[in-house]
Amino acid sequence: MPKQAPSVYVPLDVNYMRDPRIRRAGPDAELLYLRALAYAKGGETDGFVHDYDLDVIAVGLKAIPGRVNALVREEAWEVREGGWFITGWFNWNQSVAELRDQRKRKAEGAAKTNHKRHVEEGTAYRAGCLVCIGEVAA
């Protein structure tokens, strides 16, 4: 069985369905909105929906321009050059730069812990150790 990529999650407030913007936009626009959240998180777009991917996000929906206009009208999306921005994105999501920095710090911390462990076990140098080869500062 092929190895599955790690799961990525997008925050969704359990009260989103009570948001008047979503309710006024309508159920098909709501589905488009939810799919756009997943698209933006999975694609690391910082809440941006590229116009060239709209047909993928909206697959199976009818009257797509009307659904987009409803989200824009209700200020759930904002028109930007080349697509749209999900207006509440940064209320619930960190930027891609922040997420990458967190992952880097976590990986460096793990490398330092592993380095410390093998040194304490009596192996001063290990070829695959990022601290030993100088990629992570001790």
C-alpha cells in the first residue's frame, strides 16, 4: 500500500453556518466557500483562490459566476488580481511563512535532541546528524 501524505486541516468554526454572509450567499456558494478553504490550506495560498483553479474547486456546481458574486457581495471573498481572497482567512489561519518557520524550528529542535542523545550514548559523530554535519547549530 502506498504511503499516504500527512493530513492537513483547515480550521472551521462550528458556527460558520450562522454567519449571515454565508446564509445570504446560499447553499451552493457555501459549498464553494468550504471547498475554497480546503483549496487554500492544501495549496498554501494564504487564503487566495486563483481564478484558473475555480473550475476545479467548483466542479459539479452550476451558475459558478453567480456563486462567486454572492460570496463577493457578502464580503466572504474579496476580488484580487488573478482571483479572490477569503476575507476571514487570517482570523483562523497562520501565514504560510509562519507555518514554515514553525516546522523549521521543530525540525531543528528534533535534530538537536537526536544529536544530544547519540553524543550521550558515546557516538561523538554521526554522518546523518544535522548538527554533526553543520546544518543545524548546536
